[in-house]
Amino acid sequence: MARNAGGNNNNTAKSSATGNHQGTAAGTSSAAAAAAAAAAAASAKHKRSSSSNRNYNFNLSSKLMLDKWKTLVGCLSLAVASYFGYLGYLETRVNTPFDNHKMVSASGLDDPERYWGSYRPHTYFGMKTRDPHSLVMGLMWYTPSNLGPDGHGIRHWCEQGDNLDGYGWTHHDGRSFGLQEIQDLPFEIKTSFVKFPGEKQYGGDWTARISVRNTTRAWDRSISLIWYVALDERTNGHIKYVSDEKSPEPGVYGESQGLGEFQVRFHAVKGRIQHKSYLSTVAPNLSKLKETIFAHFRAFPSKRGNRFIGLPGEIVSQNGVPSTNPEPNLIAIQITAEVDFTLDITYQSTSGFALGESIPKPPTGRAYTDALQAKIGEFDKRFEATFQLAAKGYAPDMIRFARNAFSNMIGGIGYFYGASRVQSVHTQNPVPYWKAPLYTAVPSRSFFPRGFLWDEGFHGLLLSAWDIDIELDIICHWFDLLNVEGWIPREQILGVEALAKVPEEFVTQRNSNANPPTFFLTLHKLLTQHKAQLSQKGRFATLERLYPRLQAWFNWYNTTQRGEILGTYLWQGRNASTVRELNPKSLSSGLDDYPRASHPTMRERHVDLRCWIALAAGVMAELSTLLGKNDVKYYETLSYLTDNERLNRLHLDPYSEHYADWGLHTDSVTLKRPPVLTPQRTAGQRGAGGAPQVQQEMRRYVSKQPDYKFVDNMFGYVSLFPMLLEQLDHDSPYLGKMLKDMRDPELLWTNYGLRSLAKNSPMYMKRNTEHDPPYWRGPIWININYLAVKALRHYGQADGPYADLARKIYGELRENLVKNVFRQYQRSGYIWEQYDDSTGEGKGCRPFTGWSGLVVLLMAEQY
């Protein structure tokens, strides 16, 4: 219906329209034309409008696209810049200080009492100030008949190769005086100094004495002594020699920013001077003083017609070329004398006095002797009051031995300045650390005359018993070397003299590598045994300033050295690709070649490091409580790491019931020399002999592939750490097992101390490379034995099933250690780095009055 209706309507409309069109045909023709024109115009306008719209839309789209590209390129550029900026940031972190606030609050002349000192432990006798660019002075000597090529026979730096019969400080208080004996047969040389601060500026005056006597009366009767004054390359000052003709008191006169005006004079107290001479010249640097002096030796005729070796006077040249800087930086005075002979050398500060005013002089001769004897008497009284060895019944010779051991440690404190060379994974090459001073004791004046991080914590145990402020100052200097990551380089090689003693391969320190955090041992002793002293003289303020750095240091260990499993840790830095080493060293552990898993991986677990971090957590908790800080996380960490059940799951070998490392390991490794190589002859070579054979260096061969397991055949120092750091429960059955095995002569026990590795270990006394003899694979070390004695005393005093056994072993071990170190000192004149586990004889370098000096605390039973 609808469709039809619609059709009808259309027809009607059409008929109507047709009729209208026909009726008005003449009138509509012009209208049609106009309509057509209008339509054409409208069409043209529409086309123009459509074209314009299309152009507008295209321009808008292009602009939007361009903006998007610009935004994308900008974002990419920003991302690239941020990425490289972040890499640059990572590169700089390794040598960026922790913050701008220094731990050392009193340095240089802020502490005038300790401004001057024997802070050059690498020399037999030297003096300098605690100024980064201090003028230095020192002694050389030689016997004219023993002078050899290249200066051989001149004594200056402490050298093992000099083969002296003994040397070391016999009295030294770390502040005001020192007395040393040197046995260089046929001569006995005594060096001493006493400081006289008075009311003078720049640390006051001092007198040094050098006495020489012939102990045999059969050999040389004359000796040549050389005392030199030298400027560091950045010392802001000058020196000059004033001769007999120009002054009634010849000597060295000078001035520097750190010393003001001063005079150094020489006074013969006893004996006859045969001849004297001097050298005023330019040395390349402080590490070349001996070479510079030797290069200027000349032969002169004496009044008796003989010839003597002397120095030529003013030679302002360098390597034979006139120096561009005519100012000398080295003045040396040589005095050759008949022995017995005594020479006093005075240093007099002359600043701060008006013209014509009388300037007090430091004493010489009898007055100096009296001052020195007074200091010795004060020292002996204080030594007994501190360690009470006479009260314990020790004989005088053993007390002298202990006094010498302590004096050589505190007398071996040095003051260094310079920048370490460091590297991180983010730096392509080594970069310099910031320049900084370091006030620290040294392990060995001859072989290790510089700062070592884990040694210094042990040194602090003895030094803090004598002078808590010296120890706190040492700690502050070390923690001024903390970088923004919380890392401290483990070996400090600061200054040209220190650098000259270190092989190139050991200079660069890597920020992935740790060292045992033994300063926590020192801090624990301070917090438990010296708490009353800490509350005096603003010492708590030092701990307050130290606290954020200790937090950062602890966090660095707890993050960078952690293992794959919670509560496990590993020493970074082992070389997994080496074929030269029987067992890749873990230098960062401090135990160097102590055998670990044979094939280093990131899945290793090192039990000693876990124990060190547990110790650190405990000390941080104790310090946090004392200072009113948040201590919860440290107590939680301590509780977690000392939980014996967790410790046993991760580190107790179920078969041997020994604590052990875990890792990829096999015992089936040997060092063998590869087959000899015979290079091919070239076409021009003739003869039956052919080319020479080339012998290759020994390398490691593995006869059985490793697998992941406990390193169970290496019972030794590492296995003892849960006990050494007193983290085993008193009633743990594994404590009883450890004590019995420790006392077993077939394992660790000897009559001289605990050996470092059990006799039944496959690595016992094995060389690690063709050139490296066993180091921590059998010999006896005093620092670990000290920890063992300390722990035995702890377990012997606690209620538990093994207290009686611990007390018994404590007495035996302590006695064995003290007797043997003393016996070897009497035999050789030295305290040694380590001791042979078969004979007890001293081994390694000497003198080693770093941690081997802990024998004093063993004698005093101070732990």
C-alpha cells in the first residue's frame, strides 16, 4: 500500500510540473541559464574549497609528523646523552671521595706534639713532619772499604739484601722520642731523637744522635756517615749549606711554608773526624737520593797522602746537565770518622723571634744524654703499667724482647701522601685516586713499608693499648680514603718512595676486591675495653663522624661480596682463566694462596668472609646502640649470620664435619711442565743442532673434572673462622670436634703454633706456581694464632661442655707461640713474618713487627 501511494503522488507531481513548464517556457529559459551559471560557480567554489581543505589537511599532517620525529629524535638524543652521562658517572665513582667532610680534624701543625717524627719507616733512620709536602731528613752510612758499584754498600732504605744482623727501635713512644739499635757488623749503630717543643712555632726543636762503636776491634776502624736534607718536589721552600768559612756553626739553613725558618747543625760529641765534605745539588725526586749522592762521589787526597771518598760541594746540575732551577733540593753532609764516634744533629726552629733576641737551642752532649735517659725511664714505667709483664713474672730479657717488638711497631708508623692508582669495571684504564695523607703503621719496614688495610686492624689491637688517640687518628686517616661506593683500596702506595718499592703488577687496586674488615676487630676492642676513655676528650664525637662511613663500608661488603644464596659471600678477584696457578689465589681474602675451590665461579661460598661480615654486623650493632642510632638491621643481620643451623647448612661438610668453602672443585690438579718446544728451522738454517729448545713455564693440569661440592680436604685456618671470631655456640658439637682436630699434630698442631693448613691436605706445602713457594699452606702466622688464643680464652671462660678442653689448649698454644717467637728473636735478631711449622724457624721477610708484634698482647693476656 505505501509503495502505490507514493507512486501516485510522484505521477501527480510530475504532471503538475510538466504543465507548469509548458505554460511558462518563454519565461524560464533565462532563469535556467542563470541557475546553470550559479551551479557552475558553486561547483568551482566547492572544488576550490575541497582543494584548499586537502592542502590544509596535508600541511597539518606533515607538521604533526615532523613534530613527532623531532620529539622522537630529542628523546633518543636525551637517552643517549643520559646513557653516556651515566657511564661517565659510573667511571667517576671509583675515585670520588665519600663526602667533603674529612675525618681527620687535627693534622699538620694543628697537632704540634706529633708534627715531627720518625715517619719514614722505609729508612733506617729518617725524620719528617706530618705535612703532605714535608722536607725530609735521613741517614746513610757506608764503610769506605766495602763501597761497591752502583752504591752497593751504602745503607739507606731498609733492605733485606743488606743482611744486617738486626735493627729496630728498642724504645719509642709514638710522640716525643725514640731509640734504635742497628747491628751492621763490625759496627753497632745507635740512633735516637728527642723532641723539645717548648713554646716555639712549627712543632719546636729536636736533637738526633748517631753513635757508632766497633764491637769486634778486628775490622774497619772508620765509617762514613751521611746526613741529608731534601725537599719534596712540591715543598714550598729553599735550603742552603753554610760552610765553616761563612759561619761559626756550619750546617743547613732554610725556610719552608710548613717549617718557617730553621737551622740544622752538626756537633761531634765523641771521636775523631778524619774528613768531612758536602753536596748541594738537584735530585730527580726523593726516591733517587742515594743514587744522586753516589753519582757525585769523588776521590780526594788526604793530608797524609792517602785518598778518601768525599762529596764535591756545590753541583747545581741534574744528570750532568745544568739545572734550569739553580736552587738545590738536596744537601748532604758526609763525615768520615774513627770509631767509636758520636754525632749530635740539632734541628732548631728560628721563626717567631725578634732580631737580636736569644733563640733557645736544643741540647747536645751531656744535656741530651740526660734528656734521653729521662725519656727511657718514663717509657719503661709506662710500658710496665700498660702490659704488666714484670708482674706476670717474665724475665728481663723477655721483657726487653716485648718492649722492642712494641717499639718497632709504633716506631714504624709512617706519614705518607699521594694518590693510589685504581680501576673499576667502568674505567677502561687505571685512574688516579684523589691525593690524600695516610698516617699508619706498616707490616715490615724492609719489605712492606706502606699501609695495608687488613694488617692495620691487627696493628690497632696493640697500638690502642698504648695510645688510644694515635689509634683513632690512624682509623680517621684510613676512612678518609673511603670512596662514594664505600670502598677503601686495600694497599696504599702513596708517594714516589713507596711506589719505588712495589712491582708494577701490584700497583693498581680494583674496586671489586675487598680485604678482611679488621678495623671492626679494633673497634670492638675500643668499645669493650676502652669505653671509659672513649667518653673523654671528645672521642665520642670522632665515633659520631666515623659512623656514616662505617655504614657505607659495611654496606659495600654486604652487597658487593654477597653470593647467590642469601647469607653467602665470596671474595671477588680470583682469576678463573689462569693456567699458571695450582689453585687461583684469593689475594683479597688476605690469605693469598690458601686453597679454595679449584675452579673459581660466582657460585662459591667462602666461610671466612661470612664470619667477617657477621663480626662487622655485631660491631655496627654495638656502636649504633652506643650512639643512639637505629641498630635493628645490624642486630638482625648478626642474628641471621651467626645462626649455627644456617651456618651448618651452608658451610659444614657432613663427612669431615669441618667448616669449609663450597664451590666448583677437584683435588686432582698438578703443576707440570709442558713438552719442550723446538722451533722450526728456517730455510737458511743448517747444522745438525737445529734451533735451540724452548722450555715452557709450568702450568696446571686437571686429571679429574671438578664438580660443585664442599672443599673438604683443606682443613686449616679458613675452617677455624666460626670459632676464631667466636660465632660457634658454646655447646655446639662441632666446636668440640674443631678443638680436638686443632690439637691433633697430624693436622694443625705444632710445638710452635697452629700451622695454616693441615698436614694431610693435598695442598700442604705445595707451590702455587713455579715461582711462588707456599705462603698460607703450612707456615705459622701470628695474627691467626692470636685470634685462636683469644677465642680459646673466650670459650674457656663460658659455661659449656668444652670449656675445660678450651682452657687446656689455650695455655699450651699461648706458651708455644711466645716461646718460639722469643727463641727465634734471640737466634736471629728479628721478629719474622711467619714461622716454619716443622722447625719453628722464622721465614718470610724481617723484621715483621706488624701483626707478629701481637706477641706482646699474648704475653700480657690482653685480648
